[in-house]
Amino acid sequence: MSVHKNTYRAYTGPVTPLWMRVFVLARYGFAEAWSSKITITLFTLSLLPVIVFLVGIYLANNPIAQSLILKNSHRMLTVDASFFLGALQMQSWIALVLTAWITPRLISFDLADNALPILLSHPISRFGYLFGKFIAIFGSLSVVTWVPCLLLFVYQCYASTQPWAAANLSIAAGMFVGAIIWIGFLSILGLALSSWVKWRVVATAVIFGAVFVPAGVGAIVNAVLRTQWGLLLNIPVTMSVLWQRLLGAPEFLRRGSSLPTTAIVAVLVLACLLCLAMLNARIRAREVVRG
Amino acid sequence: MNQTTSSFRKRVMQQPWDLWWIQALRLTRIEVKRNLFSWRASWIYFLAFIPTLIILIHVAVGRRLQLSMDDDTEILAGIIQFYYIRLGIFFGCLGIFSRLIRGEMIERSLHFYFLSPVRREVILLAKFAAGSISALLLFGSAILADFILTYTVFGATGHDYIFNGPGLGQLEAYLMITVLACLGYGAVFLLLSLIFKNPTPAAMIVMGWEAINPIAPSLLQKISVASYLRHLMPVNVPAEGIFALLTVQTEAESVWTATLGLLVLIVLVLVYSCYRIRTFEIRYTTE
């Protein structure tokens, strides 16, 4: 039969519901992120601090083990808000490393290969595309942040000889909210920066630079202009202050250089809006041809 | 012995040094233009000149503040020790020197260089020279501008501090530190870009290594760029707050020992890079 006698017609079979389509992208995103051996290695390394904290909880709740291991130490091992703050901070910085490795894999390849026009010609919106990628990175980061932190909390509830959980639920809530804010911010930041840098190699460096260089600039602003507002550019410090307040742990900044929570939240919101603007400008169904 | 030395000397003299020099010059010129005058390089200008901008604002509002020259001298030393060496020059050199070889791999243009009748060592050293010139021009001029702006606000006292006091000596030391930092980090990142497809994770390990290096045994401290540079700082900055995390105390070394130590490290890294590039294979499909 000759080709011209074929009549082409629209597909009439079952269609994936609109709200489910982003999960297709998320599923492929997960597969791409976790196909790398380095991702698996980073994930395995991220569990090492959790094991250390787990041993800490065991020791704190077991006087016999504590007396055997910490023989000459006069310092009592206590599991409180500061302990969980330490766990959250450790896991959150590992999440930054994981973001710098995974996010460029999710988005830079599509941009470098000019695949966006093909992807967006499918029945999926630009928002759907980004949301699918966001789910993939957010889910991957959840596995190393709030999930292990809450598991530590559950283990402490189980191991404690005293009724502990009810009186300390705010710690669990603080850890959960703090981790969600951090990984949400990291996901948007990673996607925005990766979308602007075509090369994966550069994108990884830019994500680290975007966290550490403003911290240095903030320190210069503080020192040169004799102010404390430069600390708002220091993401590691602002996030630590926010987590500390969410968990109810003691203040670690000096009284004079304390930052208002509203200012921290405003900076995070502004940074996210800037990232969204960057994504809006970059994620478009167009192909760049040079030459 | 004398015969061997003379034959070696004769062999060295027979090499086409003039040709290599011209080739290196041409390559360096091309690379410097690409490093300094392309839109992609704009972020390095930001890294280099953002402290200058902040100091400029300080100069503009400085008359309303109670300023002390000692404080500002210490702040300038802190900016160079903590910002430029640990962040600005580090990330700047990572960008400049990683692009020299790995960037050409990603752009799929490295084979043009390798197919031309130029020795690979000449290509590598020319690219290193170009990266060093670009980094030095940017960060050197930024530090010079920072220095001038810092003391401008003090008027005649500042002028006196620079020309009749320790100012010029400090400026010389800061520029020396910048040169060594650019060359040191440049050599390390050039080598990393030859070894790894993605040199950034390795660079982050280098960053971590530079931070924890002082607690390492003295022998291991010799393989760190920042540890040599610390001994060359003309003004000692006491660490406090967040800076304390990045600051380290080690035994004092003389300026000559620190400079020579770093230069030896740079030469060793470059020699190994020249050895690596001889067997370097281009596989664009895996990039």
C-alpha cells in the first residue's frame, strides 16, 4: 500500500490524566538522578552521620553503655533540641552536595541537547515540566534530610525511658518544617542555576558558588559598612538561625548580631522569586542555533 | 659526566625554542581575549570587583562614620585573606582554568588544537599562561582598587600611611599573594580538569582540604596553596565568628620559604599536567 493512502487521525486511546503527567517527568527525573554511581555513593555517605547520631541516642538512653564507653567523661550525653539541630544541619549540608550533583543532570542535558522544544511539544506545560523536575529533586533530597531526621526522633521516642515524645513534638515539627524550607529552596535554586548554565560541569560549581560566595560578600558588607544586615546574604548562617528558632535550640549568634525571622524569610522568598524569574526566562520551547 | 652534560645541553639547544615561543604567544593571545572579553567571563568580574563596589559605598558614606585606619587596615587584610583567597580567587580560577581544557572538550573544539602542528605541552603551558594573565589582571586590579579606595577616605593621613608608612609594603605583599594564589589554584584546577570529566567535586574537596589543612601533619600541610599564602600576609587578622571556621594557626615560616614552597608545588603540578596531556584522549561522546 502506498504511503499517501494512509489517513492520519488523532490518537483515541486512553490518555494520562492532566495532573498525572508531571509524575511521568518526575519518574524519569528520579531514574536519571539515581542512575549515577556517584549519587548512590553520596547517598550512602549521607547515612554515616545518621548512624553516628543513632549511636549517640543509644548511648544517651543507656546508662550502662554510657558508663562503659564514656568512662572518664564528666559530660552527660543529652538528646535535646541542640542534638537534633546538629543532625539537621549535617544532613542539610549533605543535601547541598547532592543538589549540586543531581540538579544539573536533570535540566542541563535537556538544554544542552536542545530537547526542550520536543519535550514541551507534548501535552505538558512549562510549569508541569518544571514541577516534574522539582518533584524529582525534592524527593531525592527528602531521603537525606527530613526522613532520617524524623527516624532519629522516632528512635529517641522509642529508646527513652521517660515519656519524651509528647513534650518534644515541637522538635519534630521544627525539623520537618526546617528541612522542607531548605530542600524547597535548594531545589528551586538548583533548577534555576542549572537552567542558565548549559554545561553540567559549570552548573555544579555555580550551585556551590551561589551558596558560599554571597556568604563572603555578606561578611565584607558587615565589616566594611559596620552593619549586621550582611548576614542575610550568608545562607549557611541564616538557615542555621532559622532552624535553631524552629527547633527551639539556644541562640548561637551574639545578641547584637541577631537577625529577625521576618528578614530571613523575606530574603528566602526574594531568592525564590528571583529563581522563578530566571526559570521563566530560560525554560521556553526554543532552540538556539549558533554559527 | 661532562660529555653527558654537554650532549644534553646540545640537545636542549637544538630544540625549536623560537617556534615554540611564537606558538605559545599566539595561543596565549587568543585565550586571554576569550577569558577577558567574552560575555561568559562577566561573572569573574563580579567575583573580583564586588568588594571594590562595597568599599566604594563605604567611601561614599565614610564621612558620616567614625573611622579608624587600624580597623580599616585589618578589614582590608580580612577581605584579602578570607574573601579573595578562600572564595573569589578560588572560584574565579576554578572557572578560568577548568574551561581551558574541559571547556574545549565540552565545546568539542579541543581536537582543532591537537590536530595543529603544535606540541601538546606548548598548548597546555600557553593556556596556563593565558589563564594566569587573565586571573592576575582581574584580581590584581581589584585588590589595587580596594587598597586605594580604603585609604582614600582618610585623605592626607591615608596618603602618608601609603607613601611614608607601611602601606606600600602591604600592597606589595597583597599583590604577591594574589599572583601566587592565581598561579597555585590555576595549576591545581588545570590538572583537575585534565584528570576528571567534572572537576568541580574534586575542587570542592580541595576547598575542604584547604580549610582543614592546618590540623593535618606538617608534611601534608606542604600540599596546600592557602597554607603557604597565610605566611605571606602582612597584617595578621584575628579570627572571630564565622571567619573562625576558615582560619587556622600554624607555625610561622619565612617569606622566602613560603614563596619557594608554593612555586615548587606549582612547577610539580605543571610538570605532571604536561605528562598527562601527552596521553590525553578526546572522547566527546562521553561528555
